[in-house]
Amino acid sequence: MTCYVQNCTVTFSFFAENDAAAAAGRRHARRQLFSHDQFIAIARHGICTEYAPWRFHAIVLRVRGRQEAQQRQQATAAETGLATGAATAATTTTTTTTTTALLFRSGRVVLTGVRGSHLELWREIRRAAYRVRRRVQMALQAGDMLDVAGTLGIYRLTTRNLVSTVRLPHRVAIEQVYDTLRRCRMRIAPEDADRVAGFVAVRRCCLDLCTFPALRCTLLMASPAGEEQEVADEVPNTQQQQQQQLYRSVTCLVFTSGRVIVTGVRHIPQLLQALRNITSMLTHYVR
């Protein structure tokens, strides 16, 4: 299964000392920061930067680039002259993308707007992070702060949120889906809940067509098989934390037209499993 990630939010740090302190769990450790002059130099000499400290205490940095997307177009049998089947032609199109980065004085960067196929998403994330670091280094070099520009790196690069969409070939009866999910929400424990196409329980379900034309629901699903080792390595302190790591919450927006927006996941295996589960569940509710 191939999915296209519409938006990805990641975080990373420019300083290695802050990364070591965060990995060790030392909250009150002394951390390296950008000085006031360095921060002002980044805002003044940076390309496509915005800094309004009376409104928000971070520098907004926008990076525009070109991204090649390969699209597959199906040609009908009449167009290709084939009696049966359809030929698939691959065409490459170039699109302009804008990635937005929020740079804080602590060296922490929140990067959003990265998109691409799930097979090439991590490469696009690293490319966008390197571009942001290069822009900051160029701004510091323009402000005669070469010693700081050479120490910047990319540490603790972590995905925080993935957003993807799927288009179903049929219309969806969201009223019937809402009734089914509301009955599943009445269950007390996730172990006793009726498993609806891989989902364990329903945390939240809301349908009000007068205010929003979609079904909003937060579903609880079991962690994919690839994350069992990651959960075991984290070694949670309490049994409640271990229970929370075994289940992942996924937020879905289901429209009547058959368009589904999935968000709230942090890893590609979670996203693929959520798309498979929600697609198989909605096939039983054709309008």
C-alpha cells in the first residue's frame, strides 16, 4: 500500500548539548542558547524570515523549493488501441513546496509543511532540515558570527505528526458510522470493546452537520508489529504508561463524499495501519 503524506511536522535541535540533556532526562540542566545578538542576526540576515517578538517569540523561516512528483496516468483501451486492460504511463511533474520552520532561542526547531510519499518521506524530512540549517548558517556568517555557524548540527530529528488523505470510490453514510462508533464508545475497557476493523475502542466521536460537514472521531488501535521492539526499549515506569504505549490514538475526519483525513500519528507503520483499518471499515457503509 502506497500513501501520500500531505503534511508532516518534525522537531530537531541545533545544539548537541541540549540533545544530550534531553536524552538523559535532565530538565534543569544548563542548556546552550542563542545569544540576543545571534538571534537578531538570524532574523535580520536570514532569507524569508519574520520576527515579531511582541507577537511570537520565535523566528518564522520559510524555505521554498521544488519537488518532483511522479504521477501515474491510466490511458483507456481506446486511446492506446488495446482490446483489454489499460496502460499505465508514468509522468514526472515539478511542484513548488513551502516549508515553514519555527526557530527558538534554545536551538529547537519545529518544521512543518514537509510532504511526499511514505517511501521517500524521511529523505524529504532530512533535506528540509539541512536547508533550514544552511539558511541559519548563512545568516550567522553574514552577521560575522562564524564560530557559532560552524557548531550547528541536526540532533534528535523526530516526527511529531503525520497527515494523510484517502479517497474512497464510493460515498459514505456517515450517520450509520456515527451510530456504530457511539455504541462502541459505551464500552468500559479497551480489551472488552468490539474490534471494528482493527480498532480497539473509540475515545471521541462527534457529528454535527450544521457546524462541520464531516464525522470527527478519535479511534484507539493497537500498535503495529514493528513498534513492539520500540515499546519494549522504552521501559515505562508504571503499568498505566505501558498500557498507553500499547495503543495509539488516531483522529479521522470522514466526509460524505468519501474523502477521509487521517492525522494524529507519528510513524509510517501507524499511518499505513490506520489507512487500511479505516478503509476496510468504511466499505460496509456505502451511501
